[in-house]
Amino acid sequence: MAASRKRRESRERRPPRPLGAARLEELALAYVARFATSAARLDDYLRRKLRERGWEGEGEPPVARLVERFVASGYVDDAAFARAKAGGLLRRGYGGRRIGQALNAAGIAEDLRADVAPGEHEARSAALALARRRRFGPFGAAPLERPQREKQVAAMLRAGHPMDFARVVIDAASEQAAIEWVAAAREDDE
């Protein structure tokens, strides 16, 4: 028992081997194969691995060149990532402000964030989806008392919806009225 514990302790104390160019590229390939990512996130990941393990090569690690090569090869596509991330957040009921924050945190450029920003109909549909999922307003069981209403409005605001959207959805007289409010935005877009 003591011998196996000594072996385990010696393995735990051994520092990780520094990364070389080949191993850095392997880590990058494994990361993009496993996760949908942006160029900035890939860059952050590789730099974190270098901080943890060190660099065995000479000069600066080729992180920027590696990321550029992955972007040029199509392994990393910020526009596709932004569209997918924004679409997923919209379907889950998040508003435009929250989507912009998530894309900014992922390192997506301002122009791409503006391109995938939801339109009026999409934003209203997301507000309705959140209300349905969380059983807010007309989707709830009972008429709302003031404290419950305030909590629901606050939750809608935290999800990234504007105050007027939150009020309209929470105060809707019926589910049908909320659905018609969303449909009105589609008619305005056409």
C-alpha cells in the first residue's frame, strides 16, 4: 500500500511537460473538434494551456498564426458561431441585450454582433418563449399579485428583454393576446 501511495504522490508532484508546436496544434484540433468556438476563444484556450504547461520551443509560441490558419481552413468561423449562438439563445427566450453580451464575451466583433442581432419579430418571439417556459403572465396559473409581477418583469429584464416587452408579455390579458402581439411584429416587418 505504501509503495502505490508513493508512486501516486510522485506522479502528482511531477510538473506537466511543456508544450511544443505539434502538441499545441493537437490541443487546438481537439478543442475545435469538441466545441463550437470563436477565434478569440481558441486563442484564449491555447494561451491558458501555455501558461499552465509552458513552451518548449524557441521564441514566441505560434498561437496567433495557428488561430489564423484554423480560421483560413474553416475550422473556426466567427460568423457561423455567432449565428448559432444567437439562434440558440433566442430559442431559449433570451433578448437582444443578453445575446450581445454573450457574443461579446466570446470575442465576436461588433459588426458580426450587429449582423446577428434579432429583429423585432424575433425579439418578441423570444420574450414569448421565455414567458411560456417560465410560466409568466398569462401562461401562469393564477392572476398576479404585485410582488410576483415585479419578480417576473425583473426576470425578463435579466434575460435581456426591454422593459416595454416585459410589461406587454406579463400584462397580457390572455395567451392569445400575447401571441397576437408577436404576430403584429411579423406583419410590420413585411
